[in-house]
Amino acid sequence: MDIFKIQGPVKLSGSIRVNGSKNAALPIMAAALLAPGETILESVPQLSDIGVLCELIENIGCKVSRDEQRRLHIDATNIDNPFGDYEIVRRMRAGICILGPLLARCGRVEVSMPGGCAIGDRPVDIHVRGLKALGAQIHLKNGYIVAEAPSGGLIGTEVFLGGPFGSTVLGTANILMAATLAKGKTVIESAACEPEIADLANFLNKMGAKIGGIGSPRLTIEGVKQLKAAEHEVIADRIEAGTFMAAAAITRSKLKIDNCNLDHLMAAVDRLRNIGVQVEKYNGGCEVAAFGELRTADITTQPHPGFPTDLQAQFMALLSLANGNSVIIEKIFPDRFMHVAELNRMAANLRKEGPAVIVAGVDRLIAAPVMASDLRASAALVLAAMAAEGTTIINRVYHIDRGYERIEQRLNPVGAKIVRESVPGA
Ligand code: EPU
């Protein structure tokens, strides 16, 4: 297994390019299953999570390949096995997003119920509720969700998709995809407004779907008889961009971040400016500069356009070096705090109080051996390590590889000192 050895503290400079969004690419790849023919997707990052979904898609009978320009081709002409195998879905929860499209296209699907993960229970009850509202019969069999459409196909309806923690991103994706082929009109209330859902909806419209209200919490879908394969470029990854912004800030550096849409990151930019970090927009990207003292800031994670839970850990690392106390409240995944204990091993001063963490700023972080526990927690450790004194060793780097493509090869050219080593049994 790979480990990172990260030497700090470093200064970053120059420019770094943000890749296509993992969380936009995953449901868009699933949407390709709605139509026979070959979909071609640009800017799909080469990540292990993308690889897992490719495996799942190949397993149901479709063909997946990459061309020389790294474009992803999905030929969904044949689907002979509408089945989401536990052995694949358990490795990545987003596998659940094949449920809606396969139900709509094939009329029947079995997908393994995803288990919990390091960031919480992560139920799928709202996905099931939404598909039932479209007329599906659903039951659970040996850990699999078995869904069947009525004989004449799914039926358009009005459905409220809010849950105890607000909207659901992949739940919205599933119902939206299923509704494109339903008879009549569907209205999704309390739909997720995340840019990744807007990107999915735009892709579906290219396939011939009729979706209105894109980017709002009320999506309207006029069902169509069939869709066609399409070409699409996936949006830039706002979470990767936000991670690089936090990297510039925590190392008190000036960094250009190319291929980043600040409109998708307003809440994070607002917090950065509060902390005393300069963020300037330029065509296609932004420049982040942090010099001198970092001020405190309170953060509450919320569905978009609120502060994203996927940047909570990285901003906690950043605020651990601020001048005073900050409070971070997690309202999406109240248990998503695996990084707290690891950051404390690096001399941060963090105290968890239920779904909140009190971050008492310290003057310096000190290198330590730490454990990556989930994707964003691992990114927070990389940031902390770049600011800490000494050489930090991060174990279980495969968590980072799920969402950041070769992060060391991208941060090292701008000044990071990250070495990847393969260590048996690490
Ligand atoms: N929820 C329910 N019932 C459901 C679905 C969700 O109660 O049926 C709850 C969840 O437990 C959570 C909240 O609703 O408390 C929001 O969860 P959501 O469904 O929006 O999460 P998701 O769609 O499973 C996606 C991203 C996550 C990101 C969340 C929140 C993908 C592949 N995953 O997950 O990304 O944290 O939205 O924005 O898009 C990551 O990239 O590191 C990551 C975890």
C-alpha cells in the first residue's frame, strides 16, 4: 500500500490546474446507461472511484474505454445484466446511481444496498421513496434493492426529496434520471442544487431529456419516449479547487488556480476572505494569496449554495492555524470528523462537541505519522502536512487517490515536497 512522506513547511507558487469533477462525472456516466449508443465524456478524471463505476458499467454488459485524449467512451447499446454487484458497490457508494437509469431503461434492476462508510450511515431511503413515487415496486432481497417499474413504465409525479439533512445529491440524480423516461411530467421539490446536479441535468438535456429549473430546488421533467447518446465535457471539480485554495492559504502562499469556477465556490470564498485570504478571479480561474495572520471563522456545512461538507476537513486544517477560536458545525454528515484525532496528533487543538468542533488556533503544526480515513479527511492531512514542521507520514493514501488524481504530481511542481512510497502492509 502507498504512503506519503510530506516535508513541511513549504511555500507554494505558480499555477495548478483543476481536473474535471468526480462527483459530476459519476452520475453522468450512469446517465449514459439511459440510451443505446456511445456517449463520449471529456474531462473525466482518472480516479479509483471512476474506475469502480467503469467496472460496474462493464459488468452490466456495456463497453467502456478511454481514447488518446483521455475521453471516456461508454457504449451502452447492450445491457444484459441490470445488476449492481455488492462486491463492486461496497467499494464505492456512488454505485447506487445506476439504480434510477437502469430501472427506467430496463424496467427491472437489482443493486446492492450500499453499506455505511467512514463519514456516516448514509441511508438511501429517499432514493427509494422517490422511485416508488414514480410507480416502482421496491423490496429488499439479501442486501439488494430490487426495483421494478409498472408494465407500462414509470409514471411522472410530484415528489418531495428533502430529508432530515436537507436535499440529497445522488437521490436527486437517481430520481431525475428515472423521470426523464417516465410517462408525463415529474416535479422534484427540494432537489439538490449542487453544480454537479446541474451538470447532470444539462447532459440529460443533450441526450434529449426535457428538464427545466436546472440549478434550482424545483426541477420539472417532461418525460420522453427515448434518449440518445451524447457528448459532454464534465465541469471542473469545485472541491479540488477549494482544496487547492486552502493549500495556498495554509502555506501562506500565492497560487494561481486554473480551471476553476468561483460561482460554484461562493461560500468557501466568503470564508477564505473572512480568514484574511485574498481571492481574485481571472478568466477561467482565480489567484489565492495569504500572507500574515490567519483570522478565525465559523463554518456551518449546508447543501449548496452553503458551505460544502466536502471542504469541511480541509478548512479545519486551515483554521487550526488561525489566531483564536473557530467553530465548525457539520450539518450534512454529523459524524464526519475522523480527521479531528489525526490533526490533533499533528499538534492541532480541536475539540469535538456533538456535530461541532471547536478549533483553537495554534502557532504551528508538527509532523507526525497519521492515518488517512476518508477522501476529504486525507486531503486535510496533506494540507496540514505541507504547513507542519518536519516530515509527516500519511498511511492509507488510497483514500486520497479516490478523489484527487496523483495529487503529489500536481502539488510538487508548485512547491510541495510529497513523496509517494509503496510500503508492504502499510
Ligand atoms: N440522506 C438520507 N437519505 C437518503 C440520502 C441521503 O437521509 O436517501 C442524508 C445523508 O445521510 C446525508 C444527507 O442526506 O446526511 C446528504 O447526503 P447526500 O445524499 O446528498 O450525499 P450523497 O449523494 O451520497 C454526495 C457526494 C458526497 C458529498 C455529498 C454531500 C457523490 C458521489 N458524493 O453524496 O461526496 O459529501 O453528496 O454533498 O456525489 C466526497 O466526494 O468526498 C463525498 C463524500
